[in-house]
Amino acid sequence: MLSDRPGETLAGWKHALAGGATNIAVGVLNSPPDVVKTRMQEQSSATRRYASSWDCCCIIAREEGLRAFFRGSQASRNLLC
């Protein structure tokens, strides 16, 4: 917890710490849905590979492993921090 007293103004370093931690969490938690969205948008109607978002998740997990959902998330976190 950053402050024990309600209404207390936080020090600058506490704001920076909270902001940095939040940006890292956003980068990690936003990566899987972003990967699925990108894969769904990249497929054309002629070469439709995924029937739904859930199907896309299952195929990615089965064929590429769970790490595929976080591929590129480090670069995203670097840009946010």
C-alpha cells in the first residue's frame, strides 16, 4: 500500500512507482487479447483460418504454446515505461 492515511498526498517517487507498475501490468494483461485481435484482422476471407476469437486462442495455444500470446509484449512495455 502506498499510503496508510486517506487523503494524504503521495510523494513523487510513490506516484512514479505506481505508474510504472501499472504500465507493466497493462502491457502484460493487454498482450493476449491484442495478439488474438491482430491474428483475426490479418486473415483474409479467402484464407480464413479462425472461426472465432476463442478458436483463434485455442489454435495459437495448441500450435505455438502460451508464450505466443506474449510475443512482442516486452517491446510494448518498454514503450510504456
